[in-house]
Amino acid sequence: MNFHKTVLGLFVFTMAGLFLSGCVTVPNVDADRAATNRIKKIALLAVPPPREIPVANLGGASSAFGLVGGLVQAGVNSSQAKQFAEFLASKKIDLAQTFEAAVVTALKEDGFEMTVERNQKPKVAADGKSDDYSEVKVDADAILSIWSVTFGYVSPPNTTHYAPSGVVKVRLLDAKTKADLYYKTFVIGWKLPMKESVYLESDGKFRYKSIGEFTAHEDEAVEGLFETQQLVARKIKTDLGVR
């Protein structure tokens, strides 16, 4: 995994996008229980790495000193994210693999047979924005697609505390018809105003009052990300129904 590429342009692209996301409505499809009760086997498409792994203070100098302060804070955020990415790389931590394992385990506990499909993924649809699963062929009843838009630590405006935060999209489709059986956008930690998203509260145990405290407890902070992945996996399991 190229962690340095992951943090490239962190503040400019991810944070600006997260603020703007309050202006859009995300898909929200509750589980079709009649359909999920008929599903025996689910093919999980290989979970990609988070698009961004932030360690970002969204207040800081930007809230006190305007544009100039914002540019300063952007540089600080990028440096913090790079340092954490290097720490993850040094520990050989792959957040995609741990998330994948958490979801597979949770859904197996729910009675589903799980496989992981590593050689196929959706293509970009004709509209240039959405995903097209028409060419994804699996030996299963349903296709499960999961991806993290952002997944790391954020100190929201008006607080100095860093907490696990992220935006995770989860989509379950009928393997034959490609109809949506379940589609959710989970917002964890920082309460982004995304319409139709589902908010999940991250564990307060993994909350750090300053970047210094965060840096001093990076090993524990990684456990916080693992626990947040488990939180999402448990929510998916609950939504799809105990069998």
C-alpha cells in the first residue's frame, strides 16, 4: 500500500469534499429482508484502502486566522497524516485487510457463506460518477461492495479532541439483476451533515485531547481504528438480519 500517495492532497481534496458533502443526499436503501433471507452466499469485492487517512484538526489556526491560518493548518494536517501513515507502514498495518476480515467474520456469524472476489470490481458508469456492476460475475447470490471515503482521526471545529472518524459506503446487490438490496453511507465520529447517512458514535476510549497525546498513543489509536471497523461490521450484520 502506498501510504504517502494516500495522504497526498489530504486537506485540499478530502476535507473540502467532506464540508461540501452536507449539500448532497447520499443513497439510503434499507435491507430487503425478504431478499436477504433467501441469500446463502455473498461475494465480498476486495475492500480497497481508504481513499484518505486523515489526522486533521478542522478548527485550529484556520478558525482563528482565516485564510492564512487555514493554509498553515492545512500544512500541519498534511504533516500529521504523513507521520501517522509512516507509522502504519512501519507496523505493516493494512486497514483494507483488517476491515475485510471484520466484515467477513461478522457476516459468517450471521449465517452467510462468504467469499472474497479479488479479480473483479465495478467500472465507472456512463454518467462518470456512479458504479456499474453489470460486468461483475460471481458464484454467489449477492455482491457486497465496501469502500472508505475517509478513515482516520479528526478534531472537529470547536474542539481540540481527536477521535476516530470516517465515511464508509456499503452496498449489497443481487448478483444476477444487480438490483440494490441494501445501500448505506455510515458517518463515524465527526457528525458530517450528509442527508440520509447513518451516524455511528465512535468509542470515547480512543479520544485524544491534543495532537501530542495522539502521537504519544499511536499504537492505541490504531486499535481505535480497528474497533471502528468492527463497529461498522456489527452494524452491517444487524442490518442484514440475524439468521
